[in-house]
Amino acid sequence: MEMYIIIGIVAALVLWLVLMYNKLIMLRNRVRNSWSQVDVVMKNRFDLIPNLLETVKGYADYEKNTLNQLTELRTKYTTAESVVEKADAGAQTSGLLRQLMVSLENYPDLKASENFLYLKEHLSEVEDKIRFARQFYNDAVERYNTTVMSFPANLLAGMFGFREESFFNIDEAEKAIPQVKF
């Protein structure tokens, strides 16, 4: 009888280990997938920027510094190797795009341009998608980190090298509400 109890306990422990390991794998993959979604939307934004820049160039000669910085940030983003580096380049780009849109309000002909209006609307949609993708990523990271840090899963996580993931944070400058006038 004791043998059946011991076998039952060992079987339950093995089953728990397998289920918890699989849960950790699933959560880690969800974090990676959600970051991939952020990355895709950010790339979409960076692909849109050259079209916006071409439209704006004729109107905003004195904005060349900002336009050059946006081009440099696009390169920085595409060559970044970590989530933190990509997030930093994305945050800097958000700030520069906000600054550019506010300064471009001084060009009435540009504001009336169909191409500019289309690109501006499309950029706004992409920015919304970026916000949603970031939120989904942070939700996935929160669930994963909670599991990795919770007892007794943290014992298994430590044994198999599961580590906490970083949240996508924005800096204080990006939190500021831009003043846009139409």
C-alpha cells in the first residue's frame, strides 16, 4: 500500500513538473510573440517615415535636422539587437514625430496636401497600433514574470533558466501631451 502512495506522489510531482515547464514555455513564447508584434508595427512606422519625409521636404527646408534625425533613428532601430535598444529608438522616434507634426502646422499648403493628410492619418493609425502592441507585450510580460517569480514555479524556472523579461517603458518626454493646433 505504501508503494502505491509513493508512486502516486512521484507521479503527481512529475506531472506538475511537466505541466509547469510547459506553462513557462508557453508564457515565454507569448512574450516573444508579442514583442514580435511590436517590432512589426514599429517597422511599419519606420517604412512610412520616408514617404512622409518626401512629402514634407519641399515645405520644410529648415526642418532638415529633424528629418535627418528621423532617418538616423530608423537605422538605429533596424540595427538594434535588444528589446531595450529598439524600445529606446522607438521612444525617440515618437518624440521627434510629435515635434515634426507640431512644427509642420505652420505650413497651410502642406496641411491641405492630400498626400500629407493621408500619410498623417496613416501614421496616426500606426501609432495607435504601436500603443496596443506595447500594451499586449506588457500584459504578456506581466503574466510571464508573475509565473517565473511565484512559488513553487520559481524553483523550476530557476533550474531551467527562465528569467524575468523587461517591460516596455516610455520615458517622461514621451508621456507629455503634444500641443497640436489645426
